[in-house]
Amino acid sequence: MHHGTNHLHSVVSNNDVSINHRIFSYVNALPFPEMLPYDVESLLTMLHTRLFDETLVIHECLYACRDHSHSLQARFAHFFGKTPHKYVQHHRLTLAEMLLRETDEMIAEIALSVGYKTHCAFNMAFTRRFGMPPDAYRKKCIASCVEMPQNTDEF
């Protein structure tokens, strides 16, 4: 059972339908396993609902699930292979990487759209994961997508 999200109106400061649509599609395509313990399901629902919201605070979500310890984080990691924080960061950077490849949106706009409060924080996180800053990554993608001119010589 996948829980819908309706947070897109606050994610992007401009009216860029393309980014909004991509965010909506990304979130709705995320897997939502059946038979999760109630607290893990509740936390996952909160994370999916606010995945790209820069005001998301993991500890507040844990508190809302009535878990003040690390036990819920450990149970979450058992099901998803990463802590809630790493889960959010993984999906933010995955979507950012896709937006860098598939759109010509400004990098600062992408950073804000995927939930980073500052371009600098986004730049550091992206570089840690992909081994290069977002602008260099985009240039590399553009360069690798450029087709070589076809040989027009006839034999």
C-alpha cells in the first residue's frame, strides 16, 4: 500500500511544472513494502510525505512516532538497509542526479527542490556521493551525451 503525497506546492519556490512533476513521480514510484511494523510504516509514510522538504527533521519524525531512542532507527535500517537520515539523503541525491542529467534547471534550484537548505550543503553532499561537484557532473553528462558527427564520406 503506497501512501500518497501532497507536499509539492511547498517544495519548489517557482512554478516549474517539470520539477514538480518529476518529484511527484519519483515519490510515487518509491517502494512501500507490505507488512511493516506499525512504527516503521508510520515513519516511512512521514519520510515519503516530506522527503524533499527542507524543514524535515528526522528526530521530529521519530518523536511523532513516539520513539525517542535509536530503536526505531535500527528497525528502519533493518528493513531498508540504511538509517532514516541516510534514506532521505540517498533519495534526495538520487533525484538531484536525475534532474542534473535530464533538465537544464539551475543547480541552486535543484538543490532547493530536493530539500537542501543551501547550495553549499547540496554541493558537499553531492560531491561526497558522486565524487565531483554537481556542475562538473552535469558537464560530464552533457559531454558523454553529445553524439559524434556521422561520417558523410561516401565510398
